[in-house]
Amino acid sequence: MANPNIPTPHITAKEGDFARTVLMPGDPLRAKFIAETYFESPVLVNNTRGVQGYTGTYKGKRVSVMASGMGMPSIGIYSYELFNFYGVDNIIRVGTAGGIGDNVKVRDVVMGMSAYTNSNFGRQFFDGNVAPCCSFKLLDVAVAAARKMGIEPNVGALYSSDIFYDEAGGAGKLKKLGVLAVEMEAAALYLNAARAGKNALAICTISDHIFTGEALPAEERQIGFTQMMEIALEIA
């Protein structure tokens, strides 16, 4: 029996078009780059609103990639529909983050064990403070895959912010708490995965550092951060 929720207002792929594991960058052009660079026989399964989703194979494994857009409301919609309507079991975010900790540098790979947030996204699940965290299953295999590739990832807390141009200036307090980096999606992804009984992990590359001021150009952010992509593909 066909799923009555497919297609959704945001995804026009057919039932079965997505693999069990979906890589999820924020940028649709990064999704296109991953599919065209790494997939064998990639097929465009979604392009609604320009949010591109592809399915293909990588080393014989069926895998998908689809953009999430920017921010928790956007990834909240796409990850919810993939988990709950399209039968996806694992979503691995592959995106950029701004460095906070002294121990992370530009181009470093960070993996979000947990995600602090200033968002109210979690209030729909529990009227109190929630603690978004990743799937240990995915984190464990991702760390092992990275080390096999000669990469030592930084593992710890991310800060998922609703605000890009943040006038509150709270990065110094987060740094004291050991937060590695700031991004805008992981907390919502982790909570949707927890609610659906699925798995999620954010693997990010440091594109700039809040305290040192070092930053990389947009083109390198789009196609240059291949290490996080290859780690995610190895565990897909």
C-alpha cells in the first residue's frame, strides 16, 4: 500500500527513491558535488524548491544525498520527512562550522557528540531542557573510519544557533564549556532522529574561526571539504 504522505510539500521523490542512509549538507550545490564526484550512476530524485536530492551507489552500497537548507526549521522539515515518511534510518550531516575551541583549526573535522542550542525546537517534545545528542553507533564507526583514513577528528559538543549574525556574543562562555564549534542544524536533526528512533550524526569541517578570524572562501566551503564527505560515505 502506497504511503499517503508521499510526496510531501517539500519532497517529490517517490517511495523507495532514498537509500537507508542519507548524507545531508546544507548547500544544494554541495549535494550535487557529492553525487557527481562520489556516486556511481547518480539519479536526481528531488529538486523541489531547488533542494537537490540524489541516490546512487558508493563502493557497491546504495546511498543518498540531499540538501537540508540552512537552519533548524529547514533541516527539521527535511529530516522529519525522510525519517518518518521515506523510511530513512540514518542521516549524516556534512556541513561547515565556525570554530570556537582553541583546539580546533580551520579545515579540521569535528563530530558533534552533543548539540547545545538556543532554539526552542525541542519544546515540542518536552516542556523543559532537552539534551540533543548523536547516535553513538554512527559516532563510533565514524571515528574509526576517520582514523583509518589518517584523520584524527575532534569529538565533542557543537552549538546549534538560530542566529548567524549574533549580537549576544556568547561564544566566550561556550568556549569555557568546551564547545568545539558553532553551526545551525545539528540539534534539530538529533532531536528528530531521537523521536523517530533513528540515527543521526553531524560531521562538520571548520570553515572559519570566531576567535582567530581565519576564514575560507565560499567556493572551498562548497567543494573543498572532502574529508568529511569521505568519512560519511565510508560509514553509509
